[in-house]
Amino acid sequence: MKALTYIRQGEFALIEKPKPEIQSPRDAIVRVTLSSICTSDLHIKHGSVPRAVPGITVGHEMVGVVESVGSQVTAVVPGDRVTVNVETFCGDCFFCRHGYVNNCTDPNGGWALGCRIDGGQTEFVRVPYADQGLNKIPQGVTDEQALFVGDILATGFWAARISEISPEDTVLILGAGPTGICTLLCVLLKNPRKVIVCEKDPARIAFVREHYPQVLVCEPGECEAFVRSHSDHGGADVVLEVAGGSDTFTLAWQCARPNAIVTVVALYDEPQTLPLPQMYGKNLTFKTGGVDGCDCAEILRLIQLGKLDTTPLITHRFPLKDIQRAYDVFENRKDGVIKIAITPD
Ligand SMILES: [Zn+2]
Ligand SMILES: [Zn+2]
């Protein structure tokens, strides 16, 4: 089978590999029917993920059909259509039992697929702890509708869940990239009084305006004043920082009202400053990532009910054989790209 492989820093190549096999009784083999490219894949390509192992197949956003299962797998059977979770977690340790699956203590726990073990930009993938890592796609939900459930949509859902949003709130979301938009969709499910999205890229601003006209949009330079003029208590009640820019963490807490919750979803390239003397008395609550991706069944149910729809994010489609061209479009943000769906040949 063809697999997009991390060769060395700066180089991915589509090479021929043997089909994966069950290694543990808790594994499943999934035939990939659709995959996508994530910014984290670019981080691996650029060598900024030190734990990424050269030689692995990249890709951690995918859906498919269960091909075979190990003897201890009970949640899925061959033939089931499934979403694959970006996170590997055992389901048994202290953190898993509390829903903190991002901190699973299993040696294989955390982001393994497409980083430390073979991922999904290929035709078949081995998924460890299949009972945890796979969720059945409900009847009537398409592969494109389910494509982001295991990664960016799980992230948006988790971010909205931990942010304690109430119907009286003004919610500010910094960043309208793919994860920012998934976060926006999950925030909208909480029905806050106002939602403001701050974004600098004109194409992304236009995307938000076109698809989510009920949302207020501003740019970073005007953000603080804009938020203040659209909130009753001197700032946003809840801020979700999904931008990860050089000054967006500062913007996040500055736009928050006293006693607000600031949820940091973004992954920064550099350390950020928490200027405690300046924010003394503001009594903020900070919550930080990464995603505890254990709500996928609930997310799939919401998609089935028509309450969540991420299909507008899929702006481009490529066959696996042209995946290098897809990377060029995605990496260089050509042609208004947001997300790309890759179909095995
Ligand atoms: Zn990702
Ligand atoms: Zn665990």
C-alpha cells in the first residue's frame, strides 16, 4: 500500500509499505476511506516535533472501515464505519478513568498515530486500544461529515465544554483557522448571548461572515475596544485562545473581564508571559490544552442530529497519489484552502 512517510526533516515521501497487522489483542486494522492534513503534520515535516519518528506514516485525522480486530476488542467489528481518535489512551489508568485521556500514563498514550506510530495518510492503519480509539459512525453520517471528529472537532468540543459558557455570556474566540472554527461551532451549541471572533486573515474573516452571520467579527488591532463595546462588564465573560500567535495570549487575558475564564487551546512556538502583577485583582481562571478527546460518540450524535456540520471546512479534495500537491496547497494556504480531504486511490 502507498503511505506518506516522514523521511527526514523537510521531507515526506509517498512510498510502498506492507499492510499493517494486528500486534496486540486490543488492536484493530482500519481501511482508511478518507483522511486529512493537519497543521501538526507540517510541524513534523519541519522537524519541530522531536518525538516524531522518521519512517512513520504521517496523518492523524481519518475515518474508515474496520478490517479486522484483535481478540480483546469488543466495541467494533469488521465492517463497522468508524472515526479514528488522534489520541491513544488505555481507558484504565487514573487519568483515563477521570476523562483526562490526554494524560494517559500508558507508554503508548497521547498523540501516537502519525507521530510515533504509523498514521492515516495511507490505505490501512493499525489503531491500538481500538475500543477507546474508534467510534462507530452513525447511520446517515457521511465520511466527510465525520472526518474531523477525532482531532480538531474533538478539540473544539472539549474547549467549549471546559469553558463553562452560560447563555448570558459574551464569548470571544481568538483565531478562525480550522480549529478555531470547530471551536466556534461547539461554542454556538451553548447558545451564549454574543460570540465574537477575532481573526486577521481576510479570507478567514470572509469565511466566518459567509457561514456564521450571527457571529461578530473583529481584527486583532481593534479587538480589545470592540469586545469592551459589545460586553456589559468590561470585557468578555469567556475567552478561548485558538490563534497561537506571538501576542495572542496577551490579547486573550486583556480582553477578558474580571473573574472571566480564559481557555488556552493554542499550541505556542515559544514561552508566553503571565504578568501576574499587571493582572493582580483581575482574578482570572486559566484553563489549558491539549484536548481530552473522549467525547467523540457525543460529537457524532450531534452531527447525526444536524447540530454540528464541519463540511464547509473541506475546501479541497485530492486522491492519495496527489497528496504532495495537497500539502503544497495546504502549507502555502493557496486558493483559499481551509481543510483538504484525501481519498485513497
Ligand atoms: Zn491534528
Ligand atoms: Zn490511560
